[in-house]
Amino acid sequence: MGNSVTLDPEKSILILSGPNAGGKTVLLKSIGLASQMARCGLPPCVGPGSKLPFFQNILVGIGDSQSVDEDLSTFAAHLKLLSRCAEVTGYQNLLLIDEICGSTDPEEGAALAKSFIRRFSANHVFAVITSHLGFLKSGWKDSDPVVNGSLEYDSRSSKPTYHFLQGIPGDSLALLTAERVGIDADIIAKAKDYLSPAKRAQIDELKKIEELRRD
């Protein structure tokens, strides 16, 4: 079963969240590949009735672009890419950004990321952005051209389904992922002790949330 992603001028920026290895980057790359194939006159791998605009520019921020020669850390190189993204205007541009501002202090990174996304929305571009930053999953107004999306996670099997859910933010599920890959139970138990009461309650309620998502 394929996934359907809908973006238009009213909702032109997709923020993808969800667990590690849940398929966020794969979906981002799939959108980019289909867009580039259309630019090259090649039939993209899409379903009947699908529509793709012709993008004059596709700006991609995936992976580590650090450079010793240019004295750029991972984060500094990422910021240079975001700065270029902030300069383009118009819906003929597509931005593909993986883990926006994710390799720095979470609070400062989330603040920077939200500010960049505000600029992208003001510039009227299309964008697909992945993130684990909880600050980016809420606080958007209905009038903002930002829509949440996530890759579904099956709490019963503790595995991702790779099914895209538009309009629903996803949980990163770091502790559940640690349990799934076999991290020592004592380490996970101690990690839970370090969580805030609110976060512990959120994890305890996770199964109920997953049931609601399935419904």
C-alpha cells in the first residue's frame, strides 16, 4: 500500500515526526525523487491521478555536511543550508530538510527551527521537514501553512508500519525503541527516572493514544 501526501498553497509545509527507523527520511527522499524525476521528464513512481508541480529549485539538507577544510561543524554546515533555503521565494521551490536544527541544544535548536519555518512560510515555498523536536509539533495556527504528519507505529508489535498519517504528529518513542533493540532493562529504568512527571505520564498513556490513532 502506498502513501498519499497532499500539499497545496494553503498547507505547503509538512513537518514529519515519529520514531527512529519509522520511515520519515525515506518518505522525504521519495517525495524528492518523484519531484526530480518529473523535472527530468521521467515518469515518477506515483499512483493514478497524482499531481506534481514543476519545481525550478529543489534544495536538500540530508546527512552530515561538516567540513574540516571550511571549518564547519555539523550544525554550522546545517545552518548554512537553512540560510540558503530562507532566501528562495515562490512555490516553484521545494525544500527537503532532514532533522532540522537537531544537532545542537534542543531548546535553542527548536527555537531556531521554528523561526526558520516561519520564514519559509512567509516565502511561500513547498517544504518537507523531519524533526524529533516536540516544540515543532504544536503551536501552529489554522491559518499557518504548516501541517503535521507522522509515520504510524504499532505499539503491539513495537514496530513501525510505514503508513503515513497526515495531520497527526508522531512521538519519537526513544525508550520504546531502546527496549525493542535490546538495551539493558536497568539502563532504560534509570532513564525513565530522569524523565519529568509529565513525560512519564505521556509514555504511560502512549498505548491509549495509539488506539485512538488506529480508530
